[in-house]
Amino acid sequence: MNEDLKEILADCEETMAKAIEHMKKELGRIRTGRANLTILDGVRVEYYGSSTPLNQVAALTVADARLITIKPWDKGLLTPIEKALVASDLGLTPNNDGELIRLPVPPLTVERRKDLAKQVGKICEDIKVKVRNARRDSNELLKDVDGLSEDDVKRAKEQVQAKTDGYVKKVDDLAAGKEKEIMDG
């Protein structure tokens, strides 16, 4: 197999795999009615003038299925953490007792579940676009490879399409799993 062809196929696969990893991170941030620390991944706290991830300024624990506790290493951060949690779009209300912050995770309403399922659908579509863009880019590059016959190009495009179909199925499976988790949660 031509080296350029191998490289194009490998790049295509890598781009699609990165899209799936990105999707997993995005889906992990969507809360499902159960306490889960990944929902806090996007929360950043002002700490000595810089925006710092919450998990770098406090100990985060899941106390039970409906409660997350946040214990800052510096008590002076209680208020900034509380403000960051309120400002985030998590829809959770922090309780500050002067020592730590309790973050109760209420059960989701039917309406909120539907909104979250729509959010999952949007993430799913965005990732499918990335996968299809990788296919398009690879197919464009295949046209320009020197020394390939039309049959070789056709076979390579079929390989790219097979990769695309596989990754689109992975996207659909991840989305279906998350939607089920949201609706059942």
C-alpha cells in the first residue's frame, strides 16, 4: 500500500477517534440526576487572579447518590467556589456551611430530562459533522495521491466510508446510552 495512502487513512481514523473522545467528555458533563464529579469539569474558580479548574483548588467527593461535597484547601475560596457554581449552567444550588460546600443533586423533572436529551442530540449531530468532515477531507486528499490507479482510489474511499459508518454508529450508540441514562435516572 502506498505510504501517502496509509497516512491519509491513519489521519482519518485519528480524527474520528478524537471526535468520539470529545463526545464522551461532553456527555460526561451532562448531569443525569445522580451525583457525578464529571459535571464539575467545566467549573473554573478565580484563584489569585487566574481562572483555575475547581478540582485543583478543592477536594471533590460524591457523598452519596444525591450529594457532592467540595472542601477547598483554602477556606478563603469558599465564596469564589460558591459563585462559580452558581454562575455555571449546572442548575444546582450550593450550600456553604463555612467548612465545605454541599451540592445536592435533585432528581430531574420530566421537562429537564427532555431538555438534556435534546442537548445530547445536538452533541451527537456536532460529532457526526466532525466525522463526516474527516471523511470529506480524506477523500479530497485521496484524489491528489500520485501513483494511485482509479481502482486504488475507489478502494481507499470505500475504506474511509467503512470507517465513517463505524464511527457514526459509535456516536449513535453513545447518544442512545446517555439518553437512556437521562430518561431512567
